[in-house]
Amino acid sequence: MIAYIGLGSNLANPVSQLQAARDAMAALPEVHAIACSRFYRSAPMGPSDQPDYVNAVMAIETDRPPLDLLHDLQAIETAQGRVRSGDRWGPRTLDLDLLLYGDQMIASAELTVPHPGLSQREFVLYPLREVAPPDLRVPGAGPLADLVARCPLRGLTVIGQA
């Protein structure tokens, strides 16, 4: 199964946080790293009194069931200092989101795939476009190319290679 993971950080050296997370994901059992997008800088969603984010998207091939993969991602977040305070869209050392899991649509109390908001977030769509096939369709939302075309950059800038 091909899955796409969104990476984000705005605390404790965000570029290093994303690099370490990328390496940790590639080391997971039953996971093969395919590609990681360039790193992008974006303004924070939510409270504006926090540092800008660094974002990327990683493509993996995996045999891990989606909930097991989610738990693996949460363990990586915790290992890298993430504290879940309940503040929505607040600053964080690391945020790993399971964006897509093949063409599956999942709606459970613990996991929603495609990730909610994926189709409107420039900091997800533009890096996703780098690592996904050109004909990728986001279940329930349509072709990735169309979603990107409708999504303004809103200050999103490339800051470097993964």
C-alpha cells in the first residue's frame, strides 16, 4: 500500500525535527520510504503568535494496517518531544499526519483518511504533488492536480531539500 505522511514542525529546530522523523519513519518495520518532498516554510494555522512551520510530505510503501501506522507515527512524535496539550493548531516539535492510505476512505473515532483539510492546505498539497504520481486522485476530493490549481500559495516557500 502506498501512503502519504504530512510532516510539520515549528519548534526545536524544525528542519532537524523533520529530518529525524523522516529517518525514523524509514526505519519502521514493514515500511519502505519512496520519496520525501522538499521542505517548505508556511505561516501557522491558528494562533499567529508562534513561529512559522516547516512542512514536507513523505511517500511510503507499507504493509502496516492504517491504525498501526498511525500509532507508529504518534510514537515518533512523542519520541521527538511532542506534548499533546489539547491546543488545536498550537506550536509543536513534530506533527505527523497520515494524509492518504492508498485509495481508502477511513472514518473512525481515531483516524480519518483522507486527512481532513488536505484538499485546502497549500502546505500539504504542494509538497504532496512532488512525491505523488501526476494522476493521483484524493478520495472524495478529486484529482490532486485540480486541488493544487485551486489552492493559492499563501506565502508558502521552498526552503530546501529534504
